[in-house]
Amino acid sequence: MNTLYKHLENDLTLGLQAWRRSRLQRGLAISLLGLVCLFALVFLAAPALMTFPALWWLLLGVGALGWIALTAQYLILPLRHRPNLAQIARHIEERNPDLEDRLATAVEFGRQAPASSLVKKNVDEPQPNANALLQRLLQDAINNTTKIDFPEQLQIRFARLWRTLAAMATVLAIVVIFGGSGALRQRLQQFYTAVQNAPKILRGLEVSPGDARIRRGETVEIVAQTPEASATKASIYFATGSRAPVTGNKPPQEAAWAANDMESTTQLGKFLYRFFEVRDTLHYYVRVGDEFSPIYSIVPLEAPEIKDIRLMYHFPAAIGSASRRETGSGDVYAPAGTGVDLEIVASQRLSRAEWQLGENLTKPMQIFADTLARVSFAVEKEGYYVVRLTNTDGMSNTSVEYFVHVMPDEAPQITIERPGRDARPTMLEEMPVAVHVSDDYGLKQFELVYSINDQPAVREDLLAAMKRERNNPNRRLNYHGERMLFLEDLGVQPGDFISYYFEAADAKQNAGTDLYFLEVRPFDEEFYRSLSQGGGESSPGLAVSQKEIITATWKLERARQKLSDEEVKKSSKALAETQASLQESVLRIAQAAGTRGNVGGEESRKITEYLEQAAGVMQEAVPLLEEAKLAEALDPERRAYQFLLKADAEMRRRELAMNSGQASSFGQLQSSEEFSRLFQDELNKIQSKYETLQNQQQQQQETQLNEALQKVKELAQRQERLNELNRSMQRENQLAEEKKRQIERLRRQQEELNREAQNLARQIQQLGQSSGANQQSLRTAELEENLRQAADDMKRTTDNLRRENLANAGAEGNRALDRLRRLEEQLQQQRSSSLRENLTQLRDDVQRLAEAQSQLSDELQRQGSASGAEQKQQWGERQQELQRRADRAREDLEKTRQAAANSSNEEQPEKAREKRQLAQDLRKLAQEFDQRRISERMLEAGDAIQQEKFDEAGRAQREAAQNLKRLEAKLGESLSQLAEAPEEKLDAALQETQRLRRDLEESWRERSESNSSEQQQGENRSGQQNQNPQFAPNGSPSDVTPSDQRLRPEEMNWWSEQAWQGIRDLEKLNQFIRADSALADDYARLMQSYRGVVRTFRGGDPLRRDQIEKQLLDPLRRFEAELATRLAVLQNQQQMLTARDEPVPAQYREMVDKYFEMLSKKR
């Protein structure tokens, strides 16, 4: 091809492309800017023209047409125009006259020349004359157009500006389209809705529904609307029967027509009237002023009804439960993945039946035997379904919504009803164990797992022998079982122990109880009291501390799969430190006891041996715990526990021997006292750590309890508001659509409230599982059950709102509110009980601290300077420990005061005043504690002991003990302020009576032991061996007390003071029991008995000790038993009152619903 023509053609093609590109940019800029302006028109003009929708639509149409015209003129049409090279060359000739047609001629002849002439077959071959002429013509055109920029001359004017505008318009359009499309749709929808709801221009009186066919018994709403906005009254005339009365041209007001005034609405010119339960053909017309509507007829027809509804559940294989059939309810309660076969029995022959899930999925039902319809579906999510039945007359049933509730497959819940705690039976006792288990779909396995000492665990299947019951198809399946443990058949001996727990498993999850212990005690324990542990339950001793380590290790091993490796190692390391600390304490006692073994006799050597063996196996457990080998660590831990139990049994036998006068020498008695004191010192150190941990756990539980109380209060307030909205909706006369919208809004709020209540129930369940105390666990289980019942009431409220049954919804809502209010009261009582327990514990701690300080002061006064260096060091350590306990008591006092102050901000006004007064009293006690310098006095006593200033130390100790006793008395007075309910008052009176009885028994025991020791020492010096009196478990003398054993004068004075103190303490009980006439009479007899004892002492009659027991201790024990019985009666009455609020059984719920519907219609 001729290269000259090709060069010229390429230049012209570049100019043509610039021409097209410039026009595209201009058209795109104009079109996109027009589109943006159209968006602005929708947003800006819509609010202004809301009342003139036709003008808005006209403006929108004109804008759209203008945008289309601009787009067509500047974008579509220019791009459709395609000029050729000759036209382009002619355009350039016009822009450049100097070319004198050179370019146009070259293009024209270049295009017309044959292709063969434009190709050089041989470069050296001479061309014809025509070709030479064309070459010169093309060369001349190229030479004259070299300085011409074809793209610059061919593009439109302001091309750069249009290019910039096109880029900006593109960005703006993208932002508007993608960022404002949702807002645009919303604005259009709002405008459309406003237009739809705009007042309709009426030309005359309009009545709806006019002629209609309805279901027999249905309520019909008649709406009349007139263009006369000034109309204030409308009347409706109606008559029943197959034919309307003859009226002529206009309906006359005659006796054949009944008349009623229609109700006015909030919209001017609009009136409303309802015909309830239309059962016969109804003719009616409406009159507004002088205007009459035509006569309309409402024809009721029989519609099919659901006579029976049946559900067959096919649970997933993972659930492992057999298929179950339910009849009558229709609501589905099943886990996800459950297949449901639904059968409907209709009252009439059916032509069509449909099943609709939610708002979208619709499925035809298969019809069998004319009146039986069947469909199958799977439970996937929360929702509802509706069954629509159509008979042969074309009438459909009233749509009733049945609910699909997806129930989670929860783990089994196990409650040990008896004994539910650690126990200490003898080797021949029969221990009954009762257990209650609940599961949602049934258990697959339930076992009792027990182990004797460190032997392998024994598993016993109890599922087959358990009783089963399900009170409600929608509730959990309950199991009850009992097992008798025959300890004699198990071959246990005193010092052995049995650990046991229960495991339950359903198809998916496992659950287990805490680890409980049965410690086999000797028979002779019935006849004495232990000095080390108080029966194994009152204070944490060595064995109890080891038992806590075993339980913690066992729990950590069971929870290992749920925790991270780091958490397991951290917890296991803490257990190792605790085990090592206990091992050091046991080893110190063993070493100290070994130095006294020659004096203490065979019993001391046995105790030392057991303690050393326990310390040795504890040492084996420490490295295993450090390496997180929990299962392996349990074996040495259990062996150590057994050795400690044996040591404890030997100490009890030793104590029995001391009480029965079998100590052979004064040296043995002194050694026994030193050994017991050493043992008690180590126990105090362990108890200090134990109480610190208990306080932390208790504070955490109190915080969770306060949060739960606040949440329940919030739920109750919101439920009360929803109930009030329900009542207001029942009172107001609203249009059907508006009423439906409000019901839907109310239903959503109720559903949200129900979800929060269920979440709170799960939190309370976790709180109960985390609490170690069985009584606390039982209380939280009761709270959880009450909250779940309230959630069930809320769920039924939601179901009734979905069915638009406001009457039943209101009844269920009120029931839910009542449960929440009672739950709030229970939580407040539990918090008050917790505060009372804290205050009681604080008072008891101060009491024990005062007694320990007085005991140490007496020892210092008796032995004083005659003691050795080792004894003085022990006194100093004991004094330091007492000073640390005093500091902890001061901290506990401040924490109790803060708890009382915090609870006063959340109580009712009356109770808040009491809590504020209590907080003020506790603050004064804290100030008095600091002013009397109790801790400083104890510190001074310790320093004086180290400096061997025993007189100075004794004065400081006695002053500290007296101040502690004053603090104890005032704490008791503050404790009496917390009693509120009758059962709380009786509980406070019972606790105070028990404390007084324990104090008197302890005083009796100490005085009797003192007399026995004096008598035994005198008889030992004279060479005679006599037996001291035996004592019962309560510390009182048995029948072997000599009849001539009378009180000495100093003893009579001491007992007189005790009787006066008892009278003063008993006077505090009057405020708790004066409202109960029966208890008031028993109280009066008790006070009379105490005053009689005081008068006897004043008369100087030297009574025997057994007579003091009859006149002081026995009446107090009887009064304590009366208080306990009365408290149990009140608690049973409270349980009976709560039983009335149980949910209505499923088989009677339909009858109750109809009853409430009848009540609402009458109202």
C-alpha cells in the first residue's frame, strides 16, 4: 500500500477519534449531571409537595423526560453519527483555507486509486505517470498539513472543560447511586405511603364493607365516611332475617329497623360500628344527616373449625429420644432438626387445606377422608405456622397462629436431696441418698460413683430404678431415685472415708454433682465434743483443708476439656502451693508432737506417725500438681486425707481419755494441753487463709446477686409498662389496622423481654453452680425455677399477642409480673439474709477472738515468768495471730457497713431507712474499734511478751478482750435490726437462742472440767484414783454425778452472773416473738424459770449442778425446739402460697382461655 496515503489516513483517523471522544465526554457530563439533578428533585421536592402528589408526579415526569432528551441529544445521537475520511478532510479544509483543496483531493484520489496501483512491485522499477502524479499529490498534501494538529482541530470547543466535568459527574453519580439508593427508595416509599394514606376525596357517603359473606360468629366492623367534615353524628340501622324490610325509595325509620349511633374516630367525617358475633343474616344501612346509604347485607356462613390437632415428633438421632405424640396444643416445642408430622381434624368437609410457616413458606396439606389434613415439616428456627382450611362452600377458618419454639438441648440438672452435704456416720449406719434429676428429652445414663479411701471408683447404674414423670409436655422430664448405702457391707472402719458423686448423661451432654464425703466416725464420739474441728463441720481443720484440695483437684480435672492449657496450669500451680503449705503445717505439728512423744504416751506417737505419713504422701502430690497431672495427684491426696482422718480419730480418743480421767500423771495432762494448743495454733493459721478465700468468693456472689436483683427490677418495671399498654389498648376504640400495628409492636417488646428473662435464668443457674454451699445452691435453684416460670408466662403472653387475644395476653402478663415481683422479694430477702449472715459471722468471729484473747491472758497470768523460752515464743506467735485476726475483723466490719449502705440505695423507703440506720451503727462501731485501739493493744501485748513484761502484757490483753466483748454485744444489737418478715424474725430469734445455749453449755463444760481437774489433782496427791463425772454431748453431766456435789459460794456467784447475763440476752428476743402469742407464752415461762434461778442464788441455797441444768439449760433447749418448729411451719406455709401460681396444665389451658375471652366480651 502507498505509504504516503497510509500516513495521511492515520492522521485523519486520529482526528476522527478525538472528535468522537470529545462528544462522548460532553454527553456523559450532561447526562450524569441531569441524573444527579433528578435525584435532588426527589429529595427536595417530595416534602414540599407531599399534599399535592399529582404535581409532584408531574414534576418528576417532566424531569425524567428532560433528562432523556438531553441524553439523547448530547450522548446517543452524536455517537450514532459516523463521518468518513472525506468529510473529515473537507472539515479541515474549511478550518484551513490555505490548503486550497489539497487535502480533500488527496484523500479523494487516494481512496479511488486501485489497490494495485498503490503497491510497488519493485522499488527500482519505474512507475507509470498516473502513479507519479498521485504520489506528488499525496506528498504535497502531507507537506502542507504537517503543522496542522488534526485532533485539536476536530474536537469540540471547551473539550478540556467537558472532560473535567465528565470525570466529576461520574464520581458524583457513583456516590449518589451507590450511597443514596437506599435513602432514595426509602423516600419514595415514604412518599408513596403518605400518598396512599392521604385523605381520599369523597363524592358521597361511603360504607365498607358493604355486602359481605363472613364466618358465622365473626365480628364485623362497619366504617362509614362522608365528605362532610362538619358531620358529628352517624346512625346505623339494621335488621336480621333472610329478607330486608320493604322500604321504598328511602329507608324509613320504622320499628322493623333497629338504630344505633356510630362511634366517631379521630378522622373527621369517619365513623365506626361493630357487630359482634354475627350469626344470622344482617341487613343494614347508614344515615349521616340527610344522606342515606344503600341497604347492604351480611350473610354468615359456617366455616370449618379445627376439632383436633395432633403432633408427632421425630427427634434427631443426636438427641437419642424416641418419637413422641402430643394432642390438643398445636404449639411445637422441639430441638432444631426435629421432624414434625401435623394432623388436623376439621369439623366440615374440606376442599383445600394449606399450611404456612411464617410469612413466606406455604405448603398444601394432603386431605384424607374429607376432614383429615396432614403435612410434615422440620423445626429449623423460631417462628409460627398457620393452618388455613376451606370447606366446599368456599369459607375459610379463622387463622390461628401456632408457635414453633426451638428448645436447646440442655444438660441434665442433678440435685442431691438427701443428705446433700458431707456427713459423718458410724461404720454400722445405713446412709440414705436421695437424688432428683431433670432433663429436657430424657436420660441415657445415670450412675452413682463412689470410692472408699484411695481404692478405685465403683460405678452403679441407677437409671432403671428411678421414677419418671413429666407434668407438662413442654416441661422437663423429672427423675427421682433413692439408694441406701450399707456401710457395714462396705467394710469401712473409723478413720475411713467414702467419696461419692452422681453422673448423668443424655444423648449429647453430661452433667455431674459436686464431690461429697462420708467420714466414718467412732461410736464413742457420741459422748464427747472434739476440740479440733467441732464435729467436722464448724471450722476448717487439717482434714477439712485436705478435703478441699481433693475437691478442687477433682473439679479442675473434670473441667479440663473446657479450659485452656494455660488456665489449667495456673490453677494446678495454685493447688500445688496450697498443698505444699498444708504439708508444711502438718510436718511442723508432727515434729513438735514427736518431741513430746515420750511424755504424751502411745496416743501421741500414733498421731505423730499418722501426721508424718500424711506429710509424706502430700509431698508426692505436690510435683504432680505442679506438672498438672491432676488424675495422678488425686491418689496421694486421698491417702493423705485418710491419714489425717486417722490422726483426728486418735485425737478424739485422746480427748475422751482426758475427759474420763485416764491421764496417769500431771505431766501427761500438761503435755496433752500443749499438744492441743499447738494443734489449734496451726488450725488457726489454716483457718485464716480459708476465711480469706471464703470472703472473696462471698463478695463475688454478692455482686452477682445484686446485679441479678437490679435486672429483675428492670424486667418487672418493663413488664408492668407492657401490661399497662395492653390494658389501654383494650379500653381504647381503635381502627383494626392501627390496633394490629400496636399489637405487633407490643409483641416484639414482649419477645425481647422474654429473651432477657431467659438469659437471666441461665446466669442465675451459673451462679448456683459456682456456689459451693448446698443451701446457697438450693436457693439459687429455686430462684432459677421461678424465673423460668416467669419466662414461660411471658412466652404465653407473646403467643396470645400473636393471636391478637389481648385478654389472655393481659392475664399471662399479670401472672408474669407477679412472679417477677415475688422473685424480686426473694432476691431482696436473700440479700438481706446474706447481710445478716455476714453480720452473724462477724459477731461470731469477734466472740471467738475475745475468748481466745481471754484464754491467752489467763495462761499468761497463771504461768507467766515460770515459763520457758519456747513457751514465750509460742505466746508471742499466738498474740500476733490474734492481732491479725482483729485486723481482719476490722476489715470485715467495714465491708459489712458498705454492703448495708449499698443495699439502702436499692430498697423500698421503709427498708432503706433501716439499712441506713444499720450502716450508721456499723460506722459508729468501726469508729469505736479505732478509738479503743483494739489492734494496737494486742500489738502492745505481743511486744510486752517478747520483752517479758508479763504484767503489762496481761493488762493490754484484758483490755482488748473487754473491748471485743463490748463490740460483740453491739453487733448482736445491730443484728436484730435486720429481721423483717415473720420467718426472718423467727430465724433471728432462733440463731440468738442457739448462741445463748451454746455459750451456757460451753460455760458449764469449762466449769465442770475445772472442778474435775482440781478434784483429780487432789486425789492424785493423796494416792487415791477416782473417776470424774461423764458428760453428754452438750456438755452437761450425766446421771453418775454424785448427789452431794453442791456449788461452792464462789461458784454460786459465778452462776448468778451467768443467769443475769442470760436474762439480759433473752430480753432481746422479745422484739422478735411478741407478735406470736404461743411463742410469747413459752418465752414468758422461760424468763420466769431464769428469774427463779436468780432468786434461788440470792437466797443462798447451794444447788447441785444437775439442778442448774434442769432450770437453765433444759428450758432453753425446749424453747429453741419450739422456735425451730414454728419457723418450719411458716416456711411450709410460704411454699403452699407459691403453689397457687403454678402454670395452668395444658389440658385445661383452652378452657381457661375461653373463660378470659368471655370475661373480656362482657366487659
